Amino acid sequence: MAISLPAIIANIAEPLLGLLDTGIAGHLGAPQFIGAVAVGAMMMNVLYWNFGFLRMGTSGLTAQAYGRGSHQDQVNTLQRSSAIALIAGVAMVILQVPLRWLLLWIMSPSPEVSALASTYFSIVVWGAPAVLMTMSIKGWLLGMQDSRSPMIISIGVNVLNVIVSLVAVYVLDMGFKGIAVGTLTAVWVGVIYACWRVRKRFASIVRDLHVKNAFDFKGSGRFFKVSSDIFVRCIFMLAVNLFFIRAGAMRGDIVLAVNTMMQQLFHLFSYFMDGIAFAGEAVVGKYYGARDHKQMHRCVRWLFVWSTAITMVFVLVYTLFPHAIFTMFTSEAEVVETAMYYHLWCSLVLIVSMPAFVWDGVFIGVTETRGMLVAVATACALFFTLYFSFPSSWGNHTLWISFVAFLSTRSLVQTFIWLKRW
């Protein structure tokens, strides 16, 4: 829990503070500014999503190195992961024009929003090397059993983002561009602070870092294997998430609004589950590296105990108070009434997804990334098969049935893999 709680706090703080960017945009005089911030941020998130291995792969390998007391492996993982993050970030900057065109083509916003989102993207993309390096450093710190530092970094970056954005928009009179400048400034200050914190907390590691070794990838086969599995897995996950949004939008504005609210409730739950999963990455990885399988299995059991308790609390709240929750999101009676028709899906997705969250953390800790990839690929295939097989008369229920099947399959396949291997 000492690892989970800071991770949960960081997970919750990030979107809450991010809402303030939307609030700033909402006071600039036109609704297009809000849409532009949302689209621009999503464009960057789509790119960053595919580099999730920089955090997940790094944390698992580092935790194992920590568990077996291998100083050199701790050094190697940090410098190689950071080097890959830097290379990928620079590549994004160089390829920003075709990337911007492709992402805007996929999202297809209105011409006004598209122009503003393009401006936002063109400024914020220069922070890509900083964001990816920060992801790598956070993963490494987590593997070193330190979740407080990533929490401080996350909260600090978001608070600074808001402060600089306010100053740039209202004091320096930069208008909409000021929001992007605030984000760009915050991520670069964040990576500088992250490097300083690593230097302060792990001086012996920093002394052995060498730039020439960082770009020498000899002996990095295991890192690239783990990273490639997670990279492909992220593509499958992204395909399901983007299709979910698109399928809801095709059923009209009311259904889109309902699905968005219900997904937000699922995301709130996921912030807590990710905190538990992060603890799994760090602690299970530590015991796996130390070859202490007894403690590793004990840790897995406790991860499920804590996760089950948290899930039951969310299920009770979502089941007993759905109307009160939906009215906090909107005052539109038709949207609330429609949401009540689908509200039981909110509780069901929590129950079937809980094991998947826990197993993700455990599998990263033992670097069973191929199992994670197999589970998501199987679940993704089932998701699309079910969605296009059910009759159209089932309406939005088809989408939620397919999504529940996707989450259930991930949980079941990973459970099977764990029982078979361990």
C-alpha cells in the first residue's frame, strides 16, 4: 500500500488538474477552443500511448534487478530506456507534419477546431522528448520501489502547467497559444526535476551512467523483446478504445454522451486499480528477481484481496446511486434517463476487469509480456467479432456486451497463463 497510495493519488490528480486546461480554454470566448484543447491533447496521447513500454517495461526489468541486487542492470535499464525515449521523442518532432496530418484525418474535427488543434499540436509536440524520458524515469523509479517520486513529478508538472498557462493566456496575452506554451514549459521543467530527483536519491547509480553506453544497445535483447510485446499490445488496446468512441458517436449525440459518462466512471475506477497494479509491478518484480517465489505468490494473493475490496466499494456505489452520479455529470433529463437504461453495465465492467488490472501489474513484474499481448490480442479479436455479429436491433447494448467480453477475456486468458506457468 505504501507503493499503491502515491500511485493512486498521482493517477487521480492528473486528470483533475488537466480539467483546468479545459476551463481556461472555455473562457476564451468560443466553444471551438475547448474542442481544440481536447483534440490536440488526444493527438499527443495517441502518440504517447504507443510508447507505454517505456514505463511498463522499464519498471518490470528494474524491479527484478533491484530484487537480485544487480547494480549494473539497474544502471543499464535506466540509461537504455532513457536513450530510446530521447530517440523516439526527437523522431516525433522531426515527423510532426505527417503525424499531425494523419491524426487530424483520423479524428476529423470541424475546420475551425482542426486549425486550432493543429496550432496546439505544433507547439506541444516539441515536448515529446521530455514526456517520453519522464515516462522512462517514472518506470525506473517505480521499479526501485519508489512511487512517491513519480507522484511528486506528476502533480508538479500538472500544477506548473496550469500556472504557466494562466500567466501566458491572461498576463502575457498569448491567447489560445498560451495553453500550449504552459504544457510545453511544464513537461521540460518536469523532466529536469525528474533527473535531479534521480540524482539526489540514487547518487551511486548516476555516477555510473555514461552517455556512450546509453546508445550501445548490445545485450539489450530482453529489453527490446519486452518493449515490442507491450508496444503491439498498446496498438490493440488503442484500436478497441478508438472504435468504442466511434461506435458510440455513430449512434447519436445522446448515446455518445451516455457512453462518455460511463467510460469516465470506468476510468475513475481504473485510477485505483492502476495504483494496485503499479505495486504489483514493483513488489512482484522484486521478489521474482530475488527468486523468492513464496513471497511473490503471497504478494499476488494480497493484490487480489485489496483489489476485490476496492472493486466491491465501487460496485456498491455505482449500483445504489446511479441517478445521483449521472446528474452530477449533466442536467439534461434525456441523457440521464438514457444512462439509467444502461447503468448496470457500469458495475459489470468493474467486476470483469479487476483481474485484468491485477494481472497486468503481476505480468509486468515478472516480464511475462508475451502473455499480456496474447490476452489482449485474443480479447480484441473477440470484441470485434461479437460487435459485428449481434443484430443491430440490440443498439448500444451490443457495444457494451462486446466491451465486457473484451475485459473478461483478458482476465481469463491471463489467469490461465499464470496458473499454467506458476
